[in-house]
Amino acid sequence: MTRLAHAALALLMCSAGTLHAQATGAPTIDARTQARIARILKATPLIDGHNDLPWELRENHESRIDGLGSGGAQREKPIMTDMERLRAGRVGGQFWSVYIAGTTIGDTALRHTLEQIDTARRLIAAYPRHLELAATAADVERIHRSGKIASMLGMEGGRQIAGSLPALRQFYALGVRYMTLTHNQTTEWADAATDEPKHGGISPFGAQVVAEMNRVGMLLDLSHVSPDAMKDAIAMSRAPVIFSHSNAFARNPHPRNVPDDVLRLLPAKGGVVMVNFYPVFLSAEVREWSVRRLMEETRLKAYWPFSKQSVDDGLKSWEAANPRPAAPLATVADHIEHIARVAGHDHVGIGGDLDGVPYTAVGLEDVAGYPLLFAELIRRGWSDANLAKLAGRNVLSAMRRAEAVASSMANEPPSLAVLEPAK
């Protein structure tokens, strides 16, 4: 990209960011702050740890990848991500989530995962002016310097491998660079945060999964797992771990968030908590509202067991009388600052969970909103160095260390372990 093209793109980003802020009701960014953010994110890629666009495309758009140069917001069911808004948000690297339902198991899980990898890779191939597949931290930096968005795959749920370490290796070969050990459901070898524990953390087979992930260079993602599983994984892993889309439990005691005693473990081995934009995880007030809404939905379903329309109408009436509290953008900054205080500035990043949640913090409704978050942290006195760590340096450091661990284990034989399904 020429120097003139870079300048034009920077101007477009500044304008788009201001328009985005005005449209969402979030604060606008002054020119001096815009220039500072642009300087930081030109030198360091802004890497988001978790975007669920591939699943959103599967569920609501027949896995179609057309028309995402711009206009994703204008689809019949609007989406939060397209190339134009990624550019406006100054995104330099993206982990595209390869998610399947946590209740999907066995051969079906393998097939669905391959289909989701196909969607993510078709997406990357369809927009070569904007996206390029990255395999290493060095790739991410090279692609960012070229003016494109480095694209990686992150598998979410653990059951994708169907208990097969040979399958794990083949997913790595297809571009998967992290795996979330569970989704909402406890798996056959690791406990989830939102389900009944079965293993007291991670099982002996799960320890073999961790070791093989280390051996091939795949990052362990501990979002969704129980605190005991978090501690087990950190103790077992030779490489840093990540939380691709999680927040601070101390700020909002939701089971999806990371407790302080786990945050304090990160400096010893490395690791990054990438903060999520979902208000239920950000705000205790929104979490409590969502519990009350669920109780009302349960009541309505019991009263109208055969009428979805009556349940929907009843929920609309309840929401009109009990409007959902807003989670301001400042709540995201609060979680970031808490993690930085407890674990250190070397251990925090961004993982918005966009296109994977029904609504977000104000100002972060789509992938164009990231500069507003940086502007809020600048207002709070963050240095350029710490903003660069948050943006991408921390996760790049975790990737490099995982690659170094894999290199050190290169002479260890591949594990052939397979967890046979229960009969």
C-alpha cells in the first residue's frame, strides 16, 4: 500500500470512527486523540481474540460470505462485522471463532467443525484486499505491515476433536491456533463454568490434550471453563494460556468471568485475558435483569406451553415495563483496568465476542467501535506502551512463547491418544 493510500485510509478511519460514535450515542474522539490511536495501531496490530461471524453466517445467512465488503449492517438480519467496519475500527488481527454447539459430539462434531473452518477460510479467501490467513506471530506482524488484517482461527468448545488427538493435529494443520477447552457444557475431559463439574477441573485425558496442544503450538483458551479447570490448565501447560473472551469476576460475579486468584497466576507463565463486550458479563445490573427476564420467560412458557406468539408478546410487554439497563463503554474499560491492576498490563487484551452476542456495551455495537475504547483509556491516563500491549503485543507475546514451546518439543512423538465414547 502506498504512503498516499495509507494516509487516505487513516482519514477514512478517523471519519468513520467519528460517525460511528455519533450514531451509537457514544462520545466522539477529538482529532489529537484520533491521531494518537492511529499512531499506536499502525505500529502494533489491534488483535481481537474472538469474533463469531462464521457461526452467525451459518445460523442466519446460509453460510453466505457475499456482500461483506460493506453493508453487513444492511442484511435482512444485520451483522456486526464487515470489511469496511473492520477498517474503521482499525482492526489489525482477528481470531475468527470456529464454534459448534456444545451439545454436538462425535462424528457430527468433527463434520460441523470442518464446515465452520471452511466458512472461515472461504471468508478470508473472498476478501484478499483486506484479509490474509496467518499461522504465526511473525505472519501477523508481516500481514499488518502490508495493510491487511491478519486472520487466524480459534476453535471453541473442546468437543470438536471428538476425543481424538490425531484430529486435534489436523485442525492445527487447517489453521486453528487456539482451542477453547469447553463451551457452556462440561466435556468428557474438562469442567465448564456454567455446568455441573465432573472432573474437579481437567481429567487425565484432558492433561494429554493440554500436552499435545503445547507440542503442536496451539494456544489453550480458558474462556468458558471452571475456575478449577483454569488452575489445572495453567499448572499443566508449558506455554501461556489465553482467555479469548472473558472479563473480571471481581467486577461482576458471573461464572464466565475470571476470578482474581486465577488472574494472579498469569504473570508466572504468561497469559492474556481478552475482555468481552457482552453486558451480561460486564454489568451486575444487566446480569440481574437477564435473570429476571429468564424467570419471566419460564413463567410464560409454563402458562402458554403451546403458543410461542403468546410467550413472545408477553416478553415484549415485560421488557417494555422493565427496560434493560445499558452497559456504558466505561464498563469495558473498568474490566480492562481491573485485570491490568491484578495481573499486570502484560496480561490483558480485547476479545469482543461480536456476532456472538445479542447486544453489546454502548459504543461497541460493531467492529468499528474499538477506537472509542482506546479513547476512553487515554482519557484515564493510559500510556502508549500499555495501549499497545492491550491492542496486540500481549497476545503476540503469548503466541511467540507457544511457538517456542512447540519448537522445544519437536522431538517428542505425536500422541495417538483417543478417548473412546461412553457406552
